[in-house]
Amino acid sequence: MKILAFAATNSRTSINKQLLQYAGSLLADVEFELIDLNDYELPLFSVDKEQELGQPELAQTFYQKMGAADALIISFAEHNGSYTAAYKNLFDWTSRIDMKVFQNKPVVMLATSPGPGGAASVLAAAVNSAPYFAADVKANVSVPSFYDNFDMTAGKLTEPELVAQMTQALATLTSQ
């Protein structure tokens, strides 16, 4: 089984990326690939830009990479209660290739933030809109107060309830 993961942010020091690295460490007998959205940076989407550029190769590559995976894990950073501009822009370009961006893949959606909200607002938006873009959301987990619940040195969650939620969520992908 091939699982593709990405943090929905362009932060080079993303806590969401750290959460995904931890998630990957919990998966056994799978091919786990964590990609960086910085490798898919595109001009700000607009209809005018689309007419000028068509469907950029990076958007096509991102779409194809998702298509080649058996399942997806996405961890959402929250900017002002919503998606990061980097993710939203790549998503907009990719949706112009095919509105079924997630290609009926099983998906686990995660989110974390330094504060007690755990990026729950953006996670709720992602989960609620997922069916419109052909994502089969199997589970979602919000990790609040990241620095209180994650051991940066060991690279793992420390709160037992969050560990259990993460383990159960990931099991929905590998038990198919």
C-alpha cells in the first residue's frame, strides 16, 4: 500500500509536517511518502493566469502523485481560521485539472496548532468540503496545544488519548 502525505502549508518548520512524520512512523508495511508543498509552488491562481498558463506542470504532477497513491494523509495548518494561502492556491490549480482532486482516495485528515483550538476550524472546513472533491474521509484528528502534547526530541505525541486517536485514525487506511 502506498500512502502519500503532505502538510497543507509552505512553512519549512511546520508542526503539521512533524505530526505527519510521526504518523508515518506508526504505519507498518506501507510505502509512506511525505511531500513538501514548496515543491509545488505556483503563481496565484486566477482565470486570467489559467488562460495565460493553461494547466501548469506542477499542478499536473501533484494531481498525478495523488492519483498514484492508495491513500492520503493531509495535515492542515490554520491561518486566520482557514486554509493556508499556499495550500488553497495549489488546490485551486489542481481542481481545474479535475474537480475530483482527491480521486476517490481514502483520506485521513489531521490538523494541529500551538493553541488549544488545534486548527479545528480549518479541519472542519476540509472534512465538510471533502465529498465535493472526491475524498473518502475515513477519520480526522485535531491535536491541540502541539508543544504541550508533542515531544519534539522524540518526535511523537505524548498525550495517551491523542496517541489512541491517531492510531485508530491511521488504522482506517491500512485495514481495508
